[in-house]
Amino acid sequence: MAKKTRKPRLLWTKEDIRMLKTLVREKGKTSLIARKLKRTVRATQQKASTLGVALGTSQRKRKA
């Protein structure tokens, strides 16, 4: 079986953090914010959490 190759880790620059905070203030969806930053949704959520920035949470409708 072939070994999977990983993308190199992208470090968060000051510009990335500034952009993240700006996009969060605009109340955009997390998936759109992640796409604009060229990051995964999970990486974006994790960074926002460590910075203490609250991302909007969506309420999922549960089937009864």
C-alpha cells in the first residue's frame, strides 16, 4: 500500500489572524471563512478558540 503524503503545515501569520478576526466580525459561515483563509474548517475553529474569538454556531435541526 502506498504511503500517504501530507501537505506541509501552514503557520498562522499575523495577517491570517487579522483576516480571521475581520471575517468573524462579519458573521460569516465557518466554512466560508476557512475557504477564504485556505484552511480547513477544523483548523479555523481551533485557531479561533485559542484566540478567544467566538465563531457563530449553527443550530442543527434534529429529526424527532
